[in-house]
Amino acid sequence: MFIRWLNIKTPLLTKNQNILYVEHVSNRTYILPIPFCARTYTRTTYTRTNMAASISPLRSSFRICSPLTAHFHCCRAKLRMHRKYESQRRHLYHSARRHSAVVISGTELARQIHREIQRDVEELVAHGNMRPHLGVILVGDDPASRTYVKNKTRAATILGISSDTVVRPSSVSQEELLELIDKMNRDWRVSGLLVQLPLPEHINERAVCNAIAPEKDVDGFHIVNIGKLCLDQRSMVPATPAAVWEMIKRAGIETVGKNVLVAGRSKNVGMPIAMLLHTDRNHERPGGDATVTIAHRCTPRDQLKKLTILADIIIAAAGVPGLITADMVKKGAAVIDVGINRNLDQHTGKVRLIGDVDFEGVKEKAGFITPVPGGVGPMTVAMLMKNTVTAARNALMH
């Protein structure tokens, strides 16, 4: 056995470390997360990777001993093995004094997708087509909704997608709102259209979502798009489920034949995630071929623990802070935290965002984990922008 270094390319840099690839004769690729201190080793060869992962901070000195008889004294690290082909991909972790999960950075992955979107937009415009345009309808003055809309339109501007926001007071009638949606449906300049949720109580959200033209429905909430998703057909996939699925794929987490637990059954998040993960990977809209179980607020706590402890992948999307704890997770499982909860810090008096997962506890046991914030959130906005470009492309074919 021997190590062959890959060709020199620009290293993938994150805040705490680089990622080093090495290869040996059996045609398997080994990935070593290396802290910045390793950059002082000038003979080390780095390569850019499509995996945008943030490794949790590595502590003290540690010697990596692999079957390759390779020894590195510069850091503590875990060794992951990838086969060349995704269908055969699996993961190995060499033991260390303290296990710590690979933290999947949604921010880094979103940057990758942003670059892809920018290239797509430039290609569309270069061929003489109209620049993709996102139309947003905001009802009321809820601060959280305003922040979400601001983040979406700011991302659109950065990526070369034009956008405009139409604001209506919370007293607007459902009929007036439906008339506005119909007007924007008929506007050929609008590629994608979304109505920021939630809406005031006197407005039927389902009626509003179904009023948006399916081909412009970048949120993927229209009944036609949901139906196509259930039938494994290509459609606008809701941005958050699409973000979860994309993170799983890009992080190299195997789904075929795996047990998945989705905690949450909402029609916009939990259910679509389950559909994406359990469907056939050979269908028109490829799925994950996993065995999926859905839990919800009526699932007894002891039953939930029995389900999570068997799961290779846990998707926490129930909106319950601290729902998933370390004792509920089997070693090496992938834990994707979709929850966004506002929690008042008793020490600082400030409100901070937390997920549905006890991050500090679970990361010492899981194989992969996503943070909150900086996990699914940035990816959700990125997938919304991707849907907008898809809508613009689809419009050219009709």
C-alpha cells in the first residue's frame, strides 16, 4: 500500500480547516479534515472538493493511523473513505479519543449553488433571453416575514435575478389578494411568484397557494406540484425539502436501503421530505430509495426514541426545541436539523435561533449534523433561487 497525492489545485478553505484528499491503489479516495496548521507543510498537496463541509473544531495533537500506514502528527482528524462511484459510497471513521460529527455547512453549500445559478443566469441572458424575475407578495408587517423577504430579494440581486416586492396591509381581503396573484400570473415578465407565509387568519392559505400558476410556483405549494411530487414526476419541489435533499446528496450521505426518521408531518416540509427520500431513484424525479418513517407531535416520546435509535438519517422538522437528544441517536447517524425556534437566552437577555436538535450533545455521537443557524436556512434560499431559474427556463419551452 502507498499514498499517491492528487494534483495541486486551490484548497477548499473554511474558517477552521482545509480538506485534504489522498488516494491509494484500490481506487478509493480518502478525505482528511485538516486544521489550518497543516498549511505550513509545504509538501502537502491540496485539492478542491465538491463537498462543502465545516468540520467542528479539532482539539490537540493526534496521530492518524490508517491501513495505509500513513502517520500525521499535526492534528486530530477523522478518516473518511469514499468509493469512486456514488452508488457505492460509504463512510468509515477511525476512532479518536473524542468522536465529533462532520458539521455540514449550509452556508458553504449555498455558495456552491449560488455559483451554479449565476452561471445559468449568465447563460440565459447571453442567449438573448429575459433575465429571470422573482415576484414576491408580502401581506402585513410581521418582522420575521419582512426579514425573510429581504433575504430572498437580496439573494436574487446577488445572483443576477431581478425581483420586486408588492406589499399589502394585513387588512387586505382574500379577493383583492387573489386578483393581485392573477395579475402577476398573466405578467410575462414574472418568471417565479411567491406569497410570503403565514397570512392573516381571515385569508385561506391553501386557496392563495393554489391561485399561483403551477409553472410560476417557486415555493412548490400548488396542489399540482405537490401531486407531481407524490407521483415522482418533475415539478417545483418546495425549497426546504429540496434543501434537505440537496445537502444529503452533496455531503455524500448514503440513502439507498437506509432507515430514515422524519420528525414532522407538515405538508410543506415533513411530508415532501419523506416523499423525496423514499421514492425510487430510477424514476423521472429520482428519490433516495430509503425506508422512511414519519413521527409527529402525537408520537409518544418513548416510541419516538425507539424509532430514532434505529435511524441512519434523522430529519428534525417538528418545530420543537431540543426534540432530538444524544441518547436518541445511534452512533454515526446523519442528523439534519430543519427546526428554527427563537429562544430567549437567560444570561444575555437576547433572542437566539436554535433548532430541534440538541446540537452540542448530538454532535459527539452523530456522523453528520447540520447547525442552526447556518444549516438548512441558507440552502432553502438557494433552492428557492434555483426554482426561479428553473421557472424561467421552463417558460422558454412553452
